[in-house]
Amino acid sequence: MKADEVRKMSMEDRLKKLEEARAELIKLRLQAKMGLLKDTARIRNIRRDIARILTVINEEKRRA
């Protein structure tokens, strides 16, 4: 997910996507602990998506 895609979303969509990403991160971390995770780079990508969403949300708050 790119920052431009996040900026085009409504605030409700951003918050929903943030919640989904955080839930997926928890699931992936659990799988990694159990040794079942094959694509370990997915954790890093989800963390970056979360950071992008939070960055855009904070930018919007500063503008208002």
C-alpha cells in the first residue's frame, strides 16, 4: 500500500484498514512464534503499512 492510496481513503476507511493491519500483525507474530510462518517479510510490510496509515492520519490532524 502506498501513501497516495492511503491519502485517497476517507478517515473511516483509514481507521478500518489500520485495525485490520494491526489484527493481521498479531496473527503473523503468533505464527512466527509457532514456527508456521513462511513469508517472514510480510511482518515488515504490515508494520510499514501501519506506519504509513498513522503518518497520513497525523498529517491530516496537523492540517486541521
